[in-house]
Amino acid sequence: MGNYGYLIVGLVLGIATSIYFYVNREEKIEKEIELNKKIFSTELLDSALDKAVYKMKQSISEKSRELSEDEKNEIIFDCLNRQKSLMDEESKL
């Protein structure tokens, strides 16, 4: 094998190694996200955040600009309070 052969083998091994470490890193990140979701997330929080994200998207498209932090917080807490009141009503029935 000539010099070019070793160069090609080295490139292929280098690319394969970098892909392996990149995929391994992504798997670790996904596992960490799942663990954090399992530990910190609740049904109430998940549904409130889903609704908040939907409302934020609507508000951004209506206003044609990014929302301020205060506007985002207002939407999030409004959705959380609504979801909490709905859950309370369901539990009373």
C-alpha cells in the first residue's frame, strides 16, 4: 500500500471515530433529557407547557415579532393556572 492508501485508511478511520463519538454524545444527551423529564415533569406541567408553546406561536405570528420575557411569562403562568383549575375541577367531580 502506498502513501495514499494509508492516507485514505487514516481518513476513513478518523471519520468513523468522530461519527461514533458524536452519536454516543447524542445518546447521552437524550438519556439525560429522559431522566430529567421523568424526575421533574408532571402531567399538569406538560399540558400547560404544550398550551403555552401553542399560544406563544400564535402570538408571535399575530404580532410579527418576538415576545418579551414578560409576555412569555404571562402566557406560561396563565396556561399553568388554567390547567391547574381544570385539574382541580376534574378532581372534584
